[in-house]
Amino acid sequence: MRFFVKENSSKATMADGQIEYLNLIQFDMKRFILVVCLALLSVGAYAQKGKYGAGIAAVYGTEISKIGVGVKGHYYFNDHIRGEVGLNIYAKNDGVSTWDANINFHYLANIAKNRLFIYPLAGFSFSQWKFDMIDGFMGEVPDTESGSQYAELEDTKEFRVGPNLGLGLQFHVSELTSIFVEGRYQMIGDFNQAIFGIGIQRRF
């Protein structure tokens, strides 16, 4: 009788141990599933932000004294540092036309709850200036040799390369879309100019 009781007790202890083991496995599985879900959510949130962006802006150059249009593309190295390539084309002014291509780097500083950011920028600019020798720049030049009303004068092009320094401000109207204002100074020798822009951009 004592042996029978001892056997039942042993079986009960083994059963309790199995139940405890199964409960432990279930707890570990739940914890594992929770960790996986959190990891997937964090990956999804990161992927949603994206590493690329694009924007369009209205720009004004102080040397050309005309407005223009600018397009830009972004690459986000992280949430604070992004690279930018851009192209600005300006309206013609008295026979002078110009465009500039830029490579800049921005440092994004959050100043208002992930909605308002300020960013200093630095980089380089490649600029072309074209002077129409008849249209506005030289005026009407009679050609005495051919008898034509205008002389056959060739257009002149000047190329400049120099650094950019500036500051921008962007406000997020949604998680991925923002409007921005930006100013920078283009140091390209005798064609130095300040460039101001306002536009909209989106991160993909």
C-alpha cells in the first residue's frame, strides 16, 4: 500500500514537472513571438521612412537677378545627415542666362517634435554663365562688312566652380512630405551670388 502511494506521488510529481515545463515553453514561445513582432514593426517603421527623397523649388539668384526653378534629389545616410544633388535654371536677364548644379550635405536638427527641422548645408557648385552678344548684352551692333543689320558675334560662356554655404528650414506637413525655405551663398569668384529658394520635398 505504501509502495502504491509512493508510485502515485512519483507520477504526480512527474506530471507536475511536465506541466511546468510545458508552461515554460509556452511562455518562451509567447515572448519569442512578441520579440519577432516588435522587430518586424521596427524594421517596417525604418523602411517606411526611406533613404531617398526628391523636391522642387522656386529659386532666386541675386547676381542674375531673376527667378528660376530648382530640382533636387536626396540620399539619407541616417536621420540627421543627408546628401543632396540639385540643378537650378534661371530666367534670362538682358542677354545673360545661367544654371548651376550642386552637391551639398545637410545636417538635420530637430527643433520642434519631429515637425520642424533646421539644417546647415555645405558643398560645391558648378555654374555656367552664357552671354548673348546680340540679345541685350552688346545691344544692336551693325555689320559694316556684310551690310547685315547685326554682326555675327559668338556667344560667350563662362564656367565657375566654388563652395556653397547656407542654412535651411523644413516643416513636415506629414511624416514623409515637407515644405522648406533655404538660403545659401555661392562663392564662385566674379559671379558670387546668394540663392534663396522655397519648395516642397518628399522622402521615399
